[in-house]
Amino acid sequence: MSISFILFGTFILLILMRVPVAVSIGLSSLISLYLHPNMSLLIAPQKMFTAVGDSFPLMAVPFFMVAGALMEKGGISRRLIRVASALVGSFTGGLALVTIMASMFFAAISGSGPATVAAIGCLMIPAMVRQGYSLPFASATQASAGYIGVIIPPSIPMITYGVVTNTSIGQLFMGGFLPGLCIGLTLMIVAVIVSKKYGYKGTATTEKGELMAASKEAVLALLMPVIILGGIYGSVFTPTEAANVAVVYGFLISYFVYKEIKLKDLPEILKRSAISSAMVMLLIATAMVFGQLLTREGIPGQIAAFFINITSDPFVFLMITNVLLLIVGTFMETNAAIIILAPIFFPVIMDLGINPVHFGIVMTINLAIGMITPPLGVNLFVACGITKMKIEALIKANWGYLFASLLALTLLTYFPKITMLLPELLSGAK
């Protein structure tokens, strides 16, 4: 029996048994190492330590986690919602549009889909229901808008992709901006169509000067992504150092300016961030052992040859990849899928001449859509946790947003200029 069969067979069996993904990856790797005639079990601790203890870019993950938690607790959500309401609240389906726009703003802070759903949804879902929106539609709007949290930078999955493929994280961050805006606009179109059908009207006309007042109150929060990305592209600091800057900046404005965080809140914020970071780091550590076995068995090369034998047309390859990633995203966590699949696909995309930054964004979008598709659908479960409603009703209300997401994915897949416009523009300006 080949080691490849044992590796994938035990991994799939453990996943079907509902063993956590990180544990499934680790156990299947250990079993394969134990049975491998030419490899030692000592490779596992060595690779795991090297993966997370000797990787400077990965240090950005826990710091962005802390920064997002600080901004969430520090009253940022409410201020961003006020800005969004002043901009689009008076249109048809105003509160649904506010929810999507506020989620886009918060995405530029948190880097996490579930965190975006929790931070904005706790305020917006009850507000939409009070305004007459159906609970399933309000929840579906927030769940779908939340996945933009991993597309608009900073994005933890993009950091993961950059680390495992040695692709510029700064380029990935800039590449995520326009796709995130395109997806947000697409979701807004669906919100308006549904709102017209069911008579969900906008809020009262915004008072004169409200936008200016709201922007003034939220300007420090809105400056955070500008500082992070401006610093990275201005060569002031690296993405990892930018994450540190984000933590310091988030604490200063939340504690000293907005005064909504107390020192007694810090232990809980750090605890939540540590748990979230540990989950990502364990995935990466175990996946590095998994990847070592894949490389030793020559599996990436075999898969690359398989795809190239099927087609040498990048258009067809991207179509096949999209279908595969959409399926994977329905049952596997985003970071785990990137860690396992990105090194396998990377040789193929390089052979076919597909830009690795563009492919990284397409891969992230595919797997992000998995956040709103069962059975995993983490954003759906977070929204249900806020509303205490049954997930079946939420899934039914979410079909329009899911269809719009797939249309946006298709557009962004086959028009790479949308993704690459800002990275190429800024690279050319240097």
C-alpha cells in the first residue's frame, strides 16, 4: 500500500469522522511517517516548529487577530455603521445596504469573516428586523457580507497563501481591494432587488451634515487600513510589522480617544485572540508535515502533470479549479484548504503562466464563499448564533446572495486586470 494512499485515505476518513481538520492533518501525517520506510517521526516536531516558530511573516496572524479584537471591542462597529448609514441608508433596502457597506469597512480592519459577522451583525440584524425586514433575509445579508472580511485586506487567508507559496503578501493585500469592492457591489444589487420585491424602504433622509459628522467621528478607524497598506507599500514596514502597528494604533484610539476599552477588558481580548491564533497556527504546523510528505512522494508534480495532460488552457484550468475549490470550501476551513491545496496547484499555475497573486485572490474568494454554504458555512452559524433561528431558513434566504457571489467569482477569475490593477500600478510607481 503506497504512502500517498495512506496519507489521503486516513485524512479523508478522519474528516468523515468529524475529527477537527488540524488534528486530521496531524494524525494522517504521523501515521504515514510511522509507516514510511525512509522517513522518521522526528520530522514531525522539526517541521512543526520550523513552520510556526521560524516564520517572520506568520507573526502577522496573531497581531492582526489582536488588532481586530481591539477595534471590535472599542466601538468601531457602531461608528462604521453610522458612516455607512449616512452614505446609503436612504436608498431602497437602506439598512441591508448599510449592513453590507459597514461589513466592507470592518473587513479592512478585522481580516476575518466570522469576526465581521459578529461585530456588525449584533447591531444590524436586530435593527433590520425592527425596521420590518424578515429575520432570514436580515441574517442572510449579514452572513454573506461577512465573508468580504477575508477578501478586503488585511486578510489572514492571504497571509497563509503568501507564506506557503512564497508570494508577496503586500501584493496580495493590494490585489484584494477591487475584488472585495466588486463583490460588495454585487451583494448590494441583490439587496436592492429583494428589498423592492418585499417593500423594504430606506431610512429617513439623512440630515444635512450627518455624513460629515459621522466621518469625523470614524476617521481614525477608517485611517487604519490606509496606515497599514500605505506603510507596506511605502516600504516603511513589512506586513508583519504593519500588524504590530495595527495593534498599537487600535489600542491607542480605542482606549485614549474613544474610551470604550478598559484595562480590565484586555485579558479577555488577548485570550480570544490567542485561541483564534492558536487554531490557525496548529493548522499551519501540521500542514507543513503533511506538505513534506506530499513533496517526498512527488504528489504535487504528479497532480501538475495530470492537469496539464487534461488541458494546457489556463481558462479551462481555472474553471476546473473553481469547481473543485467551491466543493472543498463547503466542508473545509479556509486556511486549512489553502495550506493543503496551494502548494499542489502552485507548480501548475506557474507552468500555465497564471499570475500567483491573481490565483491567490481567486482561491481566497472561492473558499470564502464556502463560509456561506453548508455544511461548514461558518458565517451562517455565527449569524444563527446571533438570532437563534434555524439554519434551514437562513440557507433558503441566502440563495440570491450565493448566486451573485458566483457571478462575481466568474468575473474576477477571467478578468485578472481587476485584481492586478492596484498591485501593478503601485509596483510601477516605485
